[in-house]
Amino acid sequence: DAGVIQSPRHEVTEMGQEVTLRCKPISGHDYLFWYRQTMMRGLELLIYFNNNVPIDDSGMPEDRFSAKMPNASFSTLKIQPSEPRDSAVYFCASGLRGVGNQPQHFGDGTRLSIL
Amino acid sequence: QQQVKQSPQSLIVQKGGISIINCAYENTAFDYFPWYQQFPGKGPALLIAIRPDVSEKKEGRFTISFNKSAKQFSLHIMDSQPGDSATYFCAASIIGTGNQFYFGTGTSLTVIP
């Protein structure tokens, strides 16, 4: 079974440009999470969805960040306009709610560099 | 506010030694405690997890010890190997509340041959 797939793996762009990160969760998973990882702040939860509906976006740092999940197999995280301080590794994870708790499965991330 | 506090930030261990990483939490409603392992260039991957109804769980060389009264849990890696060199994250969540995990800040483990 394929894991969580993220694209692109690396993105380098100039400040002010729009950045779109993509995620395909594991088929059948009903939760999707977007995280940001930096050396200073570790893993930060930005937003998560349940059945394609955003449940908690309190971790989204600013209005420049937006996330969508138009269907069960695709989600995007968009930054517009991008700033150098947005440079980080962005992870998508998916999970399945069931009896007990279920682990989150992470993609390999998108390394974003804003110049 | 950090819901889960993890220490140490980094750890260096000789091959064959025991690596110990500690985590503490305040919210007594947490009832699921996973540990994740992350290699460079990869996403975190579930290593082992425990529920608070047991005090210890062992999988191969990896053991979680859980102290409910102290609100602490720890990961022990026995016979540490260079291939164990990675960053380890503890986490906590509340079953039934949306699968949201609260992660520790991570421990960078280096096992010296």
C-alpha cells in the first residue's frame, strides 16, 4: 500500500511568490494533518481535516497560509505571499479513526526554501 | 504552551549502550503515547506506542516505560546500534478527540561505533 505522498520534495522560490504544497493521503484514511518542522520550533501542527472538513486551523501562522481538501485523496497547503521565515520542512500526515487510537502516517515532506 | 516536554535535546551513546529519552506531560486526559523515529530526509515513522493501562511495552530492543502517577514516559533503546541514529519524538493524544497528536521537541540520537 502506498504511503502518504507529498510533492514537490524540494521547492526553492523567491520571496513574494505563491507556493503550493500537495499531499495525497493513504487511501481510506479520514484524517489529514499538515505540520511544519523547523530546528527552532520542532514539529508544529498547522491544520487538520476530518472527512475533508477543516477541524482545527489554530496553528496556521497567518492569513498568508491556507489549506484545502477538495476530496478524500488530495490536499493543498498554499502560502501567498511567501516570506523567508516560511522556510521549513512541511509534512503531511494521514490517520484513521478507529477503536483505540490510530497512529499518524507521515509523508517524506517538502523542504521549502524562500530566498 | 508545550503540552509534552522531551529531554534531552541530543544524546550520544556508544554502540551497545542503552539510550534513554524522557517525556513528561500535564494533561491527565492523554491516553495514547506513541514514539516516532525520523531519519534525515524522511518523515517521522511510528516506532512504538503505549496506553496508560500498562507500565511497560517492549518491541525488540525498544521499550516504553510509563509512570502514570508521575505523568512521565520514556523510551529505552537497548544495545544501541549506529543504525538507530535518528531523531526521536514522543507524542500524546486523547482517544476520540480527533486524532490530534501533541509532539515533544525531539531528541537527536547519535550512536558511535
